[in-house]
Amino acid sequence: MPIKNPELTPWPLKESRSAGDYKIFKVRSDLRTSPRTGKEHEFFVIESVDWCNIIALTTDDQLVMVEQYRQGTNLVELELPGGMIDPGEGPLETAARELREETGYAGDAPKGSGFVYANPAIMNNKVHTVVIRNAAKQHDTELDAGEDLITRLVPLAEIPNLIDNGTIGHSLMVAAFFRFQIAENAD
């Protein structure tokens, strides 16, 4: 059961305007009024489409993962395959497509394991976790022009250690593994 304080409410919106369009996301400026102080504050929100991360498991409990360069940190990261949800798609369709395009793997029908908000302080989108079991290499990869990925198979049992030692440091990957763990324990 969510913990929510009935005394806290969304701040009334006085004005909203576009502050920039950057191809994969937009920025808007919202002028809102604090219910507590009555003062106006300007907030910037990154508007982005929803994303999905895929936990693809082989028949021998190997995770299909990718290594890729990330511009924000200037690091090569070990991550789950995933991507932006295209118009007209849902998270399950996107998961199957992104897994095939990024790794060449496919498997059983995708199953959702929940979502998290990417960063509710400044972003408006959700990141869905989708599980695909019995994954096997079935296709050639179809990488986008801005992608340079290497597929890695990683034993599922090693994930806690890889998170603990910083090998997996992307917060949304850690959240996806937690969503997966919750779903697994519920079954």
C-alpha cells in the first residue's frame, strides 16, 4: 500500500511553455504555485516517451546483456537491452523488437514486471521492465546508427555481485532487476 500524505497535493499550474525540442526529448517550463507558501516557482520538465528494459533469460539462466558506450558518463556500461517505446507500440511489443534488434535474441512471449518513473524530479516518463524467457540467438542484429553494442551472456546468479562491485551502475538497470526480483518472488 503506497504511503501518501493527504496534506501534500500537486502544485497548481499557472503557465506551461515549451523550452526546447532536442529530438529524443523535449523540455518544458512550468510555473507552479506552492500551496504552502503561495509563492510561484519555475520548474523544468524533460518530456520523454516511455522506455523498456528487457530481462531476457536463456534456458540455462544466462541473462542476455549488452555492453555499450554511454555519452553522459563517458563509460562503457553493462546493461540490459532496451529502448524507447515507439508510437503505436506497448512495452511488450517494444521489448521483443529491441531484444531482436540489439542482440539478435528472441524467446517466449514477453511478460511485464512493472515500471518505475525514470526520474520524477525532472522527467515525466516511465521505464518498464519486461521479461522474455527461453531466449536464444535467432537473428542478426539491426543496430541503429548511434548504437555500438556487444552482446554478453551473464549468469543470473552473478547479478547481485555485479551491482555491488559497480560493474552494473546504471540506476534503471538496478531498478529493473529489483522489479524482476519482486515479480519472481510473487509467483
